[in-house]
Amino acid sequence: MKEIFKTENLRFLNMLSYKDIAIPRTGMTFIKGPSGAGKSSLLKLLNASASPSSGSIYYEGKELESFDTVELRKEVILIGQSVYLFDESIEENFRLYYSYRDLPAPDEETMLSYLRLCEADFGLLKSCVSLSGGERQRVYIAIYLSFLPKVLLLDEPTSALDLKTARMLLKNLKEFAAEKEMTMIVVSHDDALAEEFSDHLVSITREEA
């Protein structure tokens, strides 16, 4: 199967060394490994939020360093564990994030459709200040998902969710990714969720650099 990412002899901060990795273009790939193995760091490396100490990352068959970083991060979006929402309504957060990209904001029904997809159907006028951690996480995912990236990197997207909501979110995301031919790469500590929803599994271990 054609891969969208491939790594060779990858090292980070001269502390982490990764075995060579290939991530398929299609489906939902889960990355598993013990604490300290570098799962979150790997996601940052894949969208050039961090730079390797040595080795190579290939995206679409080309070395990652050959891409314009700003443009790369538009099509390879990383949603980390920290959520950044403005103290405004959900609608205003959509509009602000789109304005930063010099893009017209989607209409209200489109915003609502992404919120429903992410199990965050709270209404556009609801203030983000009043949302719980798990609710903020889902709104944040909905906003970035609406940009329709080619690749979505998700770092512990269900960490603040109960099991039922986590399963619904991942089910919706997996179906949406298949429909849009979007690559989704997920770091999760939950082995049961990984087993249920992964099309592909990548296991990494702590290696001495």
C-alpha cells in the first residue's frame, strides 16, 4: 500500500531514535508506544513543528524539508493536547481561525455540521469560556477538521472524554476520513480504542539515540 509518510534513521533532540516507519495514505493509523517513546514528538516532526536531529522524513515521496513549512502545515494539521480557543462564542472562534488564514468563514450550517461530526453540538452562540475541557477539545477538532486538510494528526484526542463520547467521535472521524480520502494519524494511550478503530497500527519503543 502506498505510504504518505516514511521515515529513515530518524532521531530527535539526540535523545529519541525511531525505527523506520511507513504510514499508509488511506485509513486511520494509530501510533502506540510507552510513555517517553516519542509519540507526540513524532507528530510534531511529521508536520515540521519540530526538526529532526538527523535522518529523513518523506511526505508524498519527497523529503519533508523540501516543502514550504507554512504551506505544509495547512495540509498536514496537528491538533495537539493543548487546546487554544478564544474567550468568545463558538461561531466567533470559527471566524477568527479562518480570518488568520485569510479565508472566508463557512456558513452557519457548515459550522454546525462539523460540530455535530465532533459530538460538539452545543450551538454557535455558546461561549467557549463555559465549556468543559472535553467540550473545548471537540470544538477545537471541529474547527480544524473544517479546513479539510490532507492529513490530520491527532494527539490524544479522546483523553478528556468518557468512553461513549470517545467511541462516537472516533467513529465519526473515521467515516469522514474515508469519505474525504483524508489520512488520519492518532496517538492514543487507549489500547481498546486503537484496536477498535485503527486501520493500521504503528508501534514505537524508546530507543537510545
